[in-house]
Amino acid sequence: MPHLIAPTVQLHHAWLDAHAEWGPGLHEDGFGLTPTDEVDSPEGFAAWVARLGKESDRATCRWIVENDQVLGGIALRHEFTDFVRWAGHIGFGIRPTARRRGLAAWAMGRILDEAKALGMDRLLVVCATHNVGSAKTIERAGGVFEEIRDTEHGPVRRYWITISEKSA
């Protein structure tokens, strides 16, 4: 049974395994990883986890964990900033070997509950136009398609989720 947990240094090696499965780069949506984060060393990883904790008033980051294995991550960005305008309020990613198990939909439901608890009622969620799995996950969560928009990272599908219409 998977769990959503706050980032923790105790899962450094498990997180590195998930990161390696994605391959090089910063494409694991939902982890809050930036180009300046150094996560390979225990010290760098601890600094990254600490930064995520300090930023928890602006973003809620959760890891999807099962049997001490990091299966993915999901982030809820609390404010409608310039970053959120193109990336969305919610970012999520599932490691390749854990896909097609419904984990993203499960995590999306949990993070929408957190958004509701924070008083958020309308969320922008985006995905790359070619990412059919993410589009289906967003639509199952109540996402209403708005448009395809070009961004600096390529074209994205934009959806809006209204939480008050979702059953709690």
C-alpha cells in the first residue's frame, strides 16, 4: 500500500534509485528539484530536503512511497505565481517502473484534499501535449481542458480543477 510522505533524508538511496531510473536531468515533476540542488551527496541531499521543508508555506511536496521505495512525487504550489502560470499548481511524476498502477491518480486525490484544506478552490494543472497518461490522470481528477499553450518548455495542455465540485 503506497503512502504520501514529506521528503526525508532517510530515503536518500531510495530517492537516488528513482532519480536514476528517470535518467539524467530535472524531469521528475513533483519533487521540487532545481538545477542548483546537489542531491548525490548526503549533505547536498539534506540541504535540498531542508529547503523543501522551509518552503512548505508556498508548496507542499510529497513523495509516493511503498516498501521503502520512492515511486514518485507530487507537489502542490499554493499561490498563482508566474511559475504556476506555465507549470500549474500541481506537478507530479511516477518513476517509469511504477507507472500504469494508478499511483498518480491516487496521489492526485490526496493532494486535492490537501488543497481543499488550505482553502484552495480552483487549480491549474498542466502536462506536455504528448503525455497521454498525465492528461488522463488530470481528467479523471476533474480537470476541465482549457487550451494547448506554447511555453518555453514546449506545448502544454492546460486544465482547471474546481475543488468545490469534487466530493471530499
